[in-house]
Amino acid sequence: MVGFSLPNSMVQPVKRSLPEQAIGPPFFYYENVAQTPKRTWDTIKGELYGVEPEFLDSKYICATARKRGYIHNLPIENRSSLCLEPPKTIFEAFPHYRKWWPSWDSRKQLNCLTTCVPSSRLTELIEFVLSAAENPPSLRVQNYVMALCRQYNLVWVGKNRVAHLEPHEMEYLLGFPRNHTRGVTRTQRYKSLGNSFQVDTVTYHLSVLRDMFPDGINVLSLFTGIGGGEVALHRLGIHMRIVVSVEISKVNKRILRSWWNQTQTGELIQIPDVRTLTDDKIRSFIESIGGFDLVIGGSPCNNLAGKNRFHRDGLEGEHSSLFYQYPRILN
DNA sequence: CTAACCATGACGGACTCT
DNA sequence: AGAGTCCGTCATGGTTAG
């Protein structure tokens, strides 16, 4: 899962030719979870002009895994390595965790960051088991503890003590500025961050745009969330003249607005629901601003994701079916 | 008082790759 | 055939806003 190319890598970059229909303008960039049935990705691909998905695990870019598929019509030659290299291992990201990290925990990177937080009962259980065990613990105990650490993405914060990541640590690993989501409830921060882009990964893909738009770009941002795409563009130094952002969550809208007001000089127009962005409205936007240069977004994965035990209904699920709004709007 | 909000804990299985 | 992974949901009880 190495995508079409990797930064600073000996991996031979892939060459591809886009289907005629997929060639821009505008450029488009679509994202979703990679680990959903192949037939789902076949459907997505079919709706997006048959463009082959780029499957990339962010563990090749940063310190945490994030297996995602990206369908886009961006050039893939001459992607530039990031000016600011993100940490690629747990210890590079959090040197202070060395202190309590047992030698038998061989993890160098973290698993996928999600929205959920494990119960404190679990960390208590691990501490209890390890306190009662020999030092070092038997293989059996090690395997037991490691399975839980991997499953819940736990880190070592004290003697025999593990803990879940703090929201600001997730912000850091995902490539957001510190305190990007601060000011909303803790639970909400976990939710918003768990649902977001890995910014460095998106930055790498979008880096080909940097020299193409010296006067800035107009962006149509669908399912914006906390603005991973916008942060990536900003980091590339690409001026956003106008961003029309579609995002239903009040909290996420507030987070984006506050970041925008602090860092941007362009105009941000926020719309709550993709379904209210009718064809007529799109036409009038295009007329008034002179067209969009980039359409970017990842549609809801709720009904595709492996974590969902209740309604893993695929693309036709209640939330994930909003995907179909993406090709409609793009067309 | 009521409704909305918030934190917490409990809860398997489908899927891919080797 | 086996191992490892996963942008999650729901009910409950407490808290806060109006």
C-alpha cells in the first residue's frame, strides 16, 4: 500500500494515463478508507470516471498507520517531499515515551487513529496483570498485553502503565497545528480528529499544485471536517481565494472558521449539507467566482469502516451513501 | 422541569494479505 | 488456514443550558 510514489524513496514511481473524461479542470481529490470490500472501491471508481485509486498507508509518511484510497486526477510526477518532515516513528514523535517503553514492545509506529477511546478499566487491567507478572513477563503475558496495546493504540506513560493518546498528540500525528481542535469537548476532539485526513499525506499529493496557481485557487471542499485539505494547501503556501466548504457538523464548522480567521485572507463560505448544494447553486457559484480549481473531500466512512459493528452496510448505508453526492457535484 | 449535551463503558466480525 | 487490522455505535447516568 505505497501509492503511486513515496517521498524520498527508491520505490519506482508508477506511470498512469487518465481516462479522457477524468482530465481536469477542475482537479479533484477523493478519499476514503482502503479496507472496505473491493467491490465498494469498484463502485466508487466507476462513479469517478474509472480512475484507478491510489492506495497509500500513511505509515510511509508519518508515525501512524492510516490505510486510505485516494482517487484523483492530479499529476503524479514531480511531487515534492515535504518541507517539514513529520516524525516517522513513535520515539521521534514522542521521545519521552522511551522512559517507560518495555523492550519487548517492538512497535515503531502506531496503528490507525480512530474516534474511540478505550475504557480506563482496560488500562487498569493491564497494569494489574503486569504488576503481578515476573520481570520481564512471560511470552504469554507479553502477547496478551501487546494485542491490547495494538488494538487500542496504547502508549507507555509509566511503570506498567499504558494510556490512550491525548487529543493534542493526535493533532500532531495527523499533521495539524497544535490546538487546532482545542475549545470543544474532549470527546468531540477525538471524534473530529479520528475522522480526519492525515495532512502530510494529502500535502504530498497536492504538492504538484504549488507552482500551477501562483495567483491562488478556488476550492470546493466537500465533507470538510476540521479542514485537513485546507491546512494542507496552506502549508504548501497555496493561496485560497475562495473556499466553499460543505460540512454538517456545527463543531467542525466552528473549528474550521476559527482556523481560517487566524490564518487566511481569502473568503470562506460554509454550507451545512451536501444535499442542499443543488445543481443550480453550484452553477451560480461557478458564475460568480469564475469556477473551481479543486474539488476535494472524503465522504463518510461510517458504513464502510471495520470498526462499525452495527451498520456496516457499505456504500448504500445511511451515511456513506452521501458519497453519491460527490460525483453528482463533480459532474 | 425538560431537553440537550457530555463522558464512560460495553460491544464482534468482515475483510485482506501472507 | 491463520494472523492482524479497523475515519464506530449504542445505552446509560451525570451535567448543564434554557
